[in-house]
Amino acid sequence: MTDPSQNMKFMQIAMKHLPEGKKFLDEKGIELSIEDMQPMLELLLNVMKEAYELGKQEATKEE
């Protein structure tokens, strides 16, 4: 389980890339407001958390 500071870092990463994702969707003719993208941000955060935990487990196995 990640701590709140880790969640904040993940959110900052997601927000950094949000404009790129919005541009991609706009170019495909999919118009979404930032509010509409909230569920996708939550999904992205879950993916980042799971990837972080997997990397942490792999690093622990190598020690």
C-alpha cells in the first residue's frame, strides 16, 4: 500500500501528462472536460500504484 506522499507524487506525474492525453483525445474527435477525465486519472493512478508495488517486490527479491 502506498502512503499519501507517494499518492501525491503519482498525481503530480499524472497531471504532468494530462495535457498530452487530452490533446490525443481531442485529435481523435473525443471531447472531454477535465472533470470527465477524472475517472481515467483514477485508473492511471491505480496502474502506477500497482507498477510501483511490482517494482518494489522485484527489488526485494533481488536482495
